[in-house]
Amino acid sequence: EKPILPVLDTICLEYLKNDYNREEQVGQNEEEVKKFQEKQKQKYGIERLWGAVGWGLTNLLLGFLLDRYDFWIMVVGLYTTSFVFLILIRMNLTLSHKTYTRLLPDSVLDPANDEALGKTDSATMTEMVHITDTEEQTITMNSSDHTDVRLNDGKDVQTFLQHMFCDFSNFVFLLTMVIVSCGVALVEGLVFLYFKDTLNASYILCGVSVLITVSFEIPLFACSQKLVELLGTDWLLVVGLSAYFIRAAGYTLISEGNQWLILLWEPLHGVTFATIKLAGVLKVSAAAPPGYESSAQAFLNNIRSIGNAIGSVAGGAALEKFGSRITYR
């Protein structure tokens, strides 16, 4: 899951951000376009919920297969499925390329072009053109008869990093994401050891537990726009942290022989994952300079990776020394 999610976040945001372009509406000024794109970003959860659907169904299937068959069938199934999806993605890219016509002239797309301002006729749209590894061109086409091509240097990135690390509220947010990632790593990476070794849970029970967690993610992602408008990103973090605290403590109350009680606590993981995911993606996206939304998500993923590493190492050491119950308490 971890290597796929950051890419999925970026795809969802870029898809929603550019959805306005496919409507082929003209006559809107730049400010109206920006407002529309911000509303589209808030619909991120609607796109993201399909990842939760696939994750839940896949884990349920994996639990069944592990109980019934040997591990080798998992490997065969993984490579077969990956190969099929690779072909489908390649076909989709080929068809998309044939049906997409770039509206910019070659002179604008030429990296050797030193001009920071170009003009061309176009409908309303926003498109990214990469110049070098450290520079990007943000090309904004409005309803007038020309296009402004602005060259952004590293100052935007520097400003973004200063805004995230030097602003107290943003620094607390980043610290919170590290702490949350520690806890998530402790649960996602080690909790099934607790289920199997301490509670003697079956693989199918582990698969059902994942299905239940994502079942509660889906409605939260579906109504993500209303949640953001109602609570805001800060309170979404509070809700997610509270749900995690209750869930982790609840695991320690389950005795051997009552392993099905795991399922009573699993909905709280859906609450934790959905609320914190929404808060993190939207907060960083809002703070990113225009044209750096994807880079901002990579930055957030790196922050999470720090927490994941700390949580996995410290959690593993705590499990070995103190046992599962004390660790989760």
C-alpha cells in the first residue's frame, strides 16, 4: 500500500484539478478558475475511496487464499494480476495519447526558449510544462486572446519549505504527521503478529478485519467535502488521533479465544485513516505554490516515511522486549 498511495493521491488531485478543463467552459476569469479548482481538490475523497474498495476486497481474498492454499499461489496471482493491469494501463495511455491534442505551439514547449512570456490562442486551461529538474513553467490560459507563460525558479520551493517549517501551526502539523505515522506503522506493520501469535486469529479473520476498516473509510471519503467544510483540517486530525488512541487501547482488552472481538475496533481505523489522509493531503496541497502540488505530496510522503521508519523500528523493539499488550497500551 505505501508505495502506491502517494502516486494515487497525486493522480486524484491532478484529475480533479484539471476536471474543469474538460468542461470546455470559456469566459471565466482566472480567479473563478482558481476557486473552482480549490473546490475540486476538496472532492479528493470521492476519487480516493476507490482505492479503499480495492484494498479491502483484495485483503479479504488474500486471507481466504492463505488459509486454503500455499503461499506460492499468492506469488503467481500477484505477478499475473500485475501483468494484466500493466497491459491495460499501457492500452489506456496509447488511446489517451491518440485522442489528446496539445494546444501549445512548439515554440512555447521548447526548453531552449528563454522567454518567460508567450502568447497563443486557447480555451481556458492550466497545464504544467517541465523545463529542468529545478524549474517549472506554469502556463495559464485564460479567456482572453493570449497565454501567460511564467517561469518559476527555486524561490517558490524555498518559500513553501519556510512556510511549512517556520510557521508554528504548520510545524506542529508536520510533527503530528510524524507521530501519527509512527502509530500507523505500529498497527499496519505489526498488528497482525499480535492477532496471529497472541490471539490465534486466522488469516481469513485478518482479511475480514481489513475489509471492515475500509468499509468505514469509503463513506468518509465519499462525504469528504462536507467533512472538510464542517470540521476543517485541524479538527479532522483531532478526530483521527482520538480514534487511533481508542482502537490501540481496545486491542489490549481482547483475551485469547475472543479474537473475533477484533472486528469491533476495526471501524476506528477507517476513521483514523480517512480523516488524517484528508487533512494531510488537503492542507499540504493548499500550502503548495501554484504548479508544485505534486511535489508537495511527495514532501508530505517523505515526512510520513520518517514516522513510519521510527514506528517500525521502535515498535518492533518494544514488542520483543515488553510484548504486544504493553506496547499497544
